[in-house]
Amino acid sequence: MQPTPKQAISAIRVCAQLTRVYKGIDLVRLDERIRNVYILANNSIEAEVTSTGEILWS
């Protein structure tokens, strides 16, 4: 399963924003059950990207 085009662009944007503030990206994972991309940085979930490309920061 692959992310949607909007989701992929948003995920890259999140990773770029995190690295600009010197946070290392530990994991980027697509949850196949609910189709959201989770981005783990500094051992905590920093962002979730929905299939529509919406970014949910935690």
C-alpha cells in the first residue's frame, strides 16, 4: 500500500520542517488499517498525516 499523492507531499513537508529545527526523524510509517502516515521524531509521535494530506501535530 502506498500513500496518496497529497499525503506523500505533506509527509515530506513535515519531515523538512522537523529537520529544520534539528529534530532527527526516527520513523516514517504508513498505518495500513487507517491509511495515516505517522512520523516519529525524538522518540515521540510528532505528526500524523491523513489520507487527504491534513497534518495533525501532537
